[in-house]
Amino acid sequence: MNGHVVFITGGSRGLGFAIALEAASRGARIVLCGREQDTVERAVERLRERGAEVLGLTCDVRESASVTAAVRAAFEQFGRIDMLVNNAGTISVGPLESLTRQDYEDAMNTHFWGMYNAVEAARPIMQHQGGGRIANITSIGGKVSVPHLLAYSASKFAAVGYSEGLRAELAPKRISVTTVCPGLMRTGSPRNAFFKGQHRKEYTWFTLSDTLPGLSIGARAAARAVLDAALRNQAEVVLSLPAQSIALLHGIAPAFVSNLMRLSASLLPGPGGVEQQRMRGHESSTAATESPLTALGKKAERQYNQIG
């Protein structure tokens, strides 16, 4: 990847920042964008400390004009875009009763329309330069709908469908598209996710699942897998053994997986608490989430720029 220009949405923290670190270690020039200027600035500083050539941009993928301006700035700086990584994401965790239309719209605007906006901004540049690569970060939640993540899953299903169709449409233009479906990852992301209903209980189960080895994959390993899959022009990559297993099982026995999800839902917290109000993860901590059980998650928060 030496000298390649890699444009990463949601690149200032979490998986996006892990991908930026990995791409920079392979000699790529990095363009990362995020909504929060201070987070972007911290990410840029940390990459430059490692000797990376990096451009940091404040950008909201939900707004077409914002994405177009960011892509134009990247092109003006580097003269090309070799790889686009659509990673920007948002998440609201809670039971059906706690979700509002706004939760669904936020998820769709970020995961589907944000992806669409970035592709439409970068595609003409890639076509003009003779080709390029796109890695669309979706989710195992775009293959198997997970309880208490309904808005998230609905938007990720849309992203998977768009990404798969995009691969066929762009192949004749020498633009490869890889659909990435991660399972749980240790990126420190629960800290900045939104939790509704009984938010402390929701944060507890989500954080433990997202942190414990065996259930989750490390961000560094995930970043390597994303870049390797895109460079090999893989159609799809599902990250982590648990995610691969549930995706395979869903393909073979969807009714069984549906019943399994129903059982899972019965074990999760019911409605109530703050109801439809959204609380950040760092506002929802419990004894369990501050215990040694989440040590790897706390380490990931620091490593992948989730905290200042």
C-alpha cells in the first residue's frame, strides 16, 4: 500500500482509527474524517507521531455537501483516492419500546445514506484515475437482526444490500467493492454508543459482550482483515468466528436462529428506566463495566481514541 491514498469515514476513533493505524503502517497516506474536531485532531496527532502522512477533516457523512467537500479536499491534497473505507457509524441500544423514528432515521442516514454519499463523491475520481477499491463496513447485524439493536440492524441490512449490488455495478469500471461484516470488536466503542430504556443494564450486557475474548475480536486484527480483504478484492469478509458461525447457521437454518434471537430477547432488560431518552455509555457505567472483566475494553478505549 506504499503511497496509496486511503480515505476513511469515521476514521478518528474505534475501528476506523485502527484501520488508519494499520494502513499507515503499510505506507499508505491517510485521509480520515469524523464529526468531532477535537477527536479528529487527536487522531491526526497520534498518526503523525508514527510518521504517517495524514489529512484530518471534520465531516458529517449524513450531509452530502459535507462529504463532497471532504473528498474534494483529499483530492486536492493528494491528487487521487485509491481506497475508500466507509466506516462511519452510530448505535442505539434498547428494547423496541424505547426506539423512536429518530433512532431509525439516524441509523439510516449514517449507515446507508452516509455510505451512499461517500461512494458518490469518490466514485468519479476513481473512475477518472482508472480504478480504486471500496471497503464498506457493515455488520453481522446486517445479516442477522439482533434484539435491542433493531434500528441498527435495519440500517445495516440496507448497507449490505447496497454494497453487494454496488460490487456488480462498479466491477466494469475497475472499482472493486468489499462488504465487511464484523461481529463484536474490542474497539472501545460502547463508551460513545447510546443506550435507552434501562440504560445501565443495557450498557452492561453490551459492554461485556463487546469486551470478552472469545465473543469479540481485537481491533488490530479486524483492521488487518479489512485491508487484506479489500486488497484481495474479496466480495465479502465476516470478522470473528462467532459472527461467521451465526451467519452460516442463519443461512442453513433461519428458523432456528430466529428462535435463538427470541430466547436472547427474553433474557435482555425490559422497557422502563429512562425510556426513550438516550444516554451515552460513559454515563451508564455499573460495577460490572468498571470491573476487571472489561479491562480489554478499557485498554481499547485508550488505544483507539475513544477518550481524550
